Amino acid sequence: MIYSLSTLDEQKLKAIQALEQKLGKSLLAFNSYPCDAAELPSNDLSQIQQLEKDLGVVLVACK
């Protein structure tokens, strides 16, 4: 399972903001996606790591 930040409609955003204000805490909303991590040959892993470095992101290889 992997997660990414949710895209929220106005109603969901307002509900979260109301709870944030009540709790005095920031909340992050995530969506989950099924992902079984792929086993990679070292050459593939090296290429992925280089692209991560170049783009400043984290990449996940799924089966």
C-alpha cells in the first residue's frame, strides 16, 4: 500500500479545517493505493535512484 496527498472538494476541506481549528493541530489527508513493491535488478534500481536524485522526488516501483 502506498499513499499520496488527497485532492479534496470544498466540503471535505472545510470539515478538515474545522477539526484542525478545534484540535489546534494540522491534519494531512491521504489516499491509499494498492502496490506490491517490485524486486529490481541493481541496474534498474540505480536508474530509479538517479532519476529520484535528478527530480527531487521519491519513486516506488510496483509490480
